[in-house]
Amino acid sequence: MNTFAIPAPLIDAWRTTLETLRNLTGLGFGLLTRENGGELEIMVTAGELPSPFAEGYCLKGGPEGPLCAVVHTLARSLLIPDTTADARWASNPAVKAGVRAYFGLPLRLPTGALFGTLCLGSMSPVTGHDAVLKPLHCFATLVEQHIALLSTNALLRSQLDALPGASFASDPHGQMLFASNRCGSLLDLHPADIPGSDVDTVFNRIAALCESPEECHAILRRSFTLGGPSNGKLAFDDGRTIRWQARRLREDAGSVLGCTWFLEDATAELQARAGLTRSEALFRGLFNNAAVGIVLLDRQGFVVRSNVACARMLGTSPEQMHGLSFRAVLPPEDADQHLEEMQSLAEGETDELHGCWEMLHRNGSRLRVDLHGARLPGSGEEVVMLVGVDVTEQWRTERALAESERRYRALFDNAQAGIFRTSLADGTFLEANLRMAQMFGYDDVATFMAEYRAAENYVDPADRALMLDRLRTSGSFATMETHMRRRDGTTTWFLYSGTLDGDTIIGVANEISEMRATQEALRRSEERYRALFDNAADGLLLYEADGTLIDVNETIARRLGESREAIVGRNVASIVEPEVLERVRPRLAEILETGHASFESVHRTAMGPVNVEVHARRIEFEGRFVVLSSARDITERKNLEAALLREATTDPLTGGRNRRQFFVDANREFARALRHDSGLAVLMLDIDHFKNVNDLYGHQAGDEVLRAFAACCVEALRAYDVFGRLGGEEFAALLPAASPEEAMETAERLRKRVERRSVVYEGTALQCTVSVGVTSLAAADLGFDDMLRRADRALYAAKDHGRNRSEMAPMPMVPAEIPPPRKPFRE
């Protein structure tokens, strides 16, 4: 159960984010729950939930509980666009309460244990739920990061309280985070007052207890600012000596998480050590020059004095031995027993000590020492004398002999493979371990050796003949697969290895029937995989994390117009069109980071670029992570989309932009001209007396005139100018980066070209002229509509002045006011 508290501001932040997530996805409600005593407590809600689900309400756990309880029990996500479409959820309490769509994720602690659940839902079914999953997963990751931090803080606080001294911790900026309960008794600091304060405040409180406050504060301050482990002692004015240690905490990546301090009262320990000195004159001559090792110990087992022979035996010096706990030269497994024996000697419970002890050399090797011990009279510091002689070589010889026999017997009896020795003549087993007997169906070795004859139980006698031939030829055989009969008549496969030893065979046997069956199953599985891989309608690619292609199917090979052998080994980027590679490359990295990705790309093929829809997933393959990617040819879909786009944006008669698309482009160019402070001009075009053409020659003739007129305009305009039909015989052109003079020149060039053009319809040459209204971007223009109205007025001026002419609209001097209503553009 996760018992750490969650701050109210964090719960409020979760509630706000959950509400935003609900609005973003268009779902009806959201829930965030937490495990509480086997149930799920609703912590945060958003939207309207069915009764009785509300904050504080506890959901029954287990698979029979509401959908959140099912997510928690299964420990995996649950995505149900329509709960009524699946009979499994008909009896679920949430479904009975009216929930018709549910998307839930489990939330985990850093240990992997479940914390609770996060879900979005609706009282009506949902279609196209892919847009819900990504923001839901993002929020779940954010919540798990929050609870991981809270869990870590709670664990750190409990660990600090368990320490024997006082401890506290700060963040990297010097704000105190935690303080253990012992801060009160040791440092006269109330633990509840420390969190939230800064390190200098705490250091000043501690320094006030010291004999030298300024020096104390400077020492503690350096431990924070310099970083890294540091330690020392502080002299308190009440006579206590406080030992302290500081350590900088870092993440695996190296960034600083904060700093911790640990302080403990070392007064008693230092006083005890100070009392261990006494005269060094006892037995000096004899002690220092003895050929055997001699060491004097105090009651606690610390070395008071060691002679040269003892130090040399242990690979050290008398100076280094001094003050060393005798436990340090004893193996850990023997130390407690030997120290207890020495304590009994020191207390007078025994008169002497004698034994062959194992001791540790400084280089880590072990010595065998014939040791004699005696208690020294008097009440001085030295209470036990040990005299030892190194008998390691003698012990090693005896030990090696016993160990060799023990290892052989342990290996023989406990090996997971069968070990045997048989007669070369008739196959009688002379020696066998239990595993050998079990593989042939026997429970004990004695019965197996008495009953079973290997020479009589080969399924194929030729196997025995082959084995004997190899033994006679080379003296051994290795990894020979043999089919043998068991005690109950069943057969099994063995892998034998053996060597000739006189008139016997010494060998090892492993039962491999399961291995052979597994290999056969693997072979069949690989055949099925290859059939599916090679015959898939979509292109399939398998590649390393660095993009190196491992395998591709025939669909990819046909699409690229190359053999599979020529493709494998190249980088996956080599089959992507260069102009889309930079856009696709981040998506390839996303696969390795998140485990999956879907996107559109363009493959480079022998027949030209091919649009593909890619769905990729990271999988484990032969012990490493690789990417399996499917690429579906979507060329037809792209062509259809392009055709639909042309139909939606183009005037079908003239091929220019339609009215809607012209205004979209015009507003974009207007904004760009303002942003870059560049010129912009507008031409309003109206064919003179066009109604006469329709009235005299019919609408088909009028359509031919409109098409010819549009072609003239496009020829007269620049490639990046915007031309469109606003309705009927009314057209407009947008000239980016054009000055008023350039706009007027363009209008005249266009007008003259139209005037010279004739359209032959049913033998009759039809000619038309055009009136043009011209204007340029003015500082007073608030939007494109201002320019269009001004150009429209100039067009009417051209009409009024006799038609077949271009008129420049006067520039406004003040921000344009909304003009009186006029007749709408002619459609």
C-alpha cells in the first residue's frame, strides 16, 4: 500500500490538467484513483460522473469492480470505445451506471508496484479514439513522475529517521527538505522547523552551540558549496564532540539532487580510545626479537603491540598492526567464534588457548597458524598474549589432497549431466551418478548398475559400433547423438562424450530429446515466419537501431526494383527520398524512444517516388532491440487527395483559383507583406460588355471567352502572382512585392494582351476588352478587404471613364473607414 501523502496543490494541479485533457479529447469525464487498503479511492475527478462516483468514494477492487478496478487488477491499460459492443462489460458496475466509452491506464511506483489508475470516459460511445491515447499517456507519465518523487522523498525521510544520529537534507539551492527526529535531542533543533528554511539558518543554529561559532559556520558552509564527501568534528561549548559528515547526492547522469548531513555524539568513543595508552617497555627485547609471531591484545580485541615476526607473517609492519582489531586478520566466518574464545581467556574463564587458526594475509591470501594463547597478569591494557607459528604449507598439502577428493565426489554426485564408467567389453556400468540412473528411469544408482546393460539397449546397434571404432582409432569420442531405450521401454536421445581408460570407458551423457523437439519447433516457427514475412501485401523491413537493414520482404524488393540481397546491409535512410528525409528522421528516433510510431514517408524507387504509410514498432530480436516496419503504398490515396484539393481550390472553368481559395491566399500575402514590410498590389478585372457575348452567341461562347481571358491574364502575370475568379466575368490578381508603378505596368500589359486576343467560336472571331482597377498596400489598410474595396472603386472609375482602361485608386491618408454599402460583386 502506498502511504505517502500527496500535497493539496499537486492534487489541484492534477485536477486542472485532467479537466484540460477532458476538454481536449471531447470526453465526458476523467478519474485519477489511488490504491487504499485493497480498494481504489477516487482522488481527482473532472467532468460529470455517474452516481456514486465522486472524489473520496472508494471503488471495490478486483475484476468484478468498476472498470478502474479492472485496470488495477490486470495491471494493464483498458481501451473500450464502446462498452455496449462487448458482452464482457455488460455486468460491470460502471457500465450499468451509464459509462459507454472508457480509456484507462495503470499508474506505477518506481518499484514497479501499482499506485492507482488514470482514465477518461464518456456516457456515449467514441469513434476514432487514437487522438485520446497520446495525451492520456503523456499525463500518466507526468503523474508517475510526481508520485515517484513523493515516494523517494518519503523513503529518504524514513531512512534519515532510522540513523543513530541527527540528519537533515537540502536541495541544490540550499533550501532544507527534511530533518530527522534526533535533531531535537542532539542539536536543539525542532525537526518541524527545519524544512523550508535555508542552510545558513540551520548552520547558524548549530554554530551557536560551538566553542567557535564563526569557524563552525564556515566549515559547514564549505561542505555545502564545495560539494563532494566531507567530514570533521565540532567542539560544543558543553564539552561534547560532535562528529559530522556531508555528502552531495547526484543522479546517475551526474546532476546534483541535493546534500545530506549526518551528525553524531562521538564524545564517549573518543574518551575510550584516549584511555588505551600505557607503557611500552614490557618484554621489549625478547618480544621484538622472537622467531615466532607474538601479539598482545586488549580486552576489546585490538592489537596493542605486535612483534616483527608476527607482522611479517601477516604481510604488514608492527606500526600498521598497532590499533588494528584482531577481527581484521580473521576470516569473517570464524571471527565471532575465535573472538569469543579470546574473550573467555581475557575474562579468566579459561586458562589457555590452543588451536590451528585460519588467518588473513595483507594480500588477501589465507594462512594456517598454530596458535597458543595466555592471559597476562595484572590490570594493564595488554590482557591477552597470542604466540603463533605459520603452518600454511603443511596444511595446504593436506588440504589439497582432501579437497581434490571432495570436489571429484561433489561433481560426480551433483552434476546435472550423467557421469559414468563402463566396461568396454559388455557395457556393464562400473560407476555412475544419480543423474545417469534417473535419465534411464531408475530411482537409485545401485539398481541401475545391477540391471541395466548399455550394449543391449541401443535402438540402432550401429551407434555402439561407431562409438567403439572411434575409441579404438583416436581414444575418445565427442558429442555423439545416440538413440537409447529406457527401463520402461520408451526411447530417448542422448548426447555422449567419452574417453578410453584402459579397458573401461569414462564418459558424460546429456538427455537431448527436449532440445531436439525445441529445435524442430523453432525450425517450423521460422518457416511460418518467413512465409508470412515474404508474402505480406505491405512492404516489411527489419533494421537495427542504427538503421542498418537486416531483412526486407519481396514486396519491398519489387517496389524498389532491386534484389533483397542488394538492399540488406544498407541504411534504411537510403530508400527515403532526400527531400523528406529530414522530416522523417525524428520519427525514426521516436520509434527507439517510445517503442512505436506511425507516419507518412516517400520511398525512392526505380519507377520514381512512392508515397507510403509507415507503421513501425521496436521488438526484441536475437537478444537485442530492432525495428519492424510496415510500409503500405498510398500513392492512389495521395493522388485522390490531390485531385480533391484541386477541385476544392480551383475554378473548374478557367483553371484559376476559386473565390474561396483566392481570399485565403490574399489574406496570407497581406499578412506576409505587413510582416516583412514589402509591397503588395491588387488588380480588379472585369470583362467589358461580357453580357452581350452571352446574349448574342450563347453561354458556350461566353465560356470560351472566359477561358481565353484567364489564359491571357496568366501569361501576363508573374509565376508567383495570385490569380482567381471572383464570380461571373469578374477576376482579381494579387501582385506580391510590387510597387504602384510595377502594378500599373502589369495592368496595362494585361489589358493590351486581352485587347489583341480574339476567340474563334463557330467561325466567328470574338474579341473583348477589360477594365482594370489598381491599388497598392497603404499604411491605413487594416485588412485585405480595404485594398479590395479600393481596387473595386478604381474598377468602376475605369468603367465610368469609357472602359478598356486601367485606373489607379487614390491612396487613403487616414485609416480606412467602413464605406457605405454597395452592390455585391457580380457572380
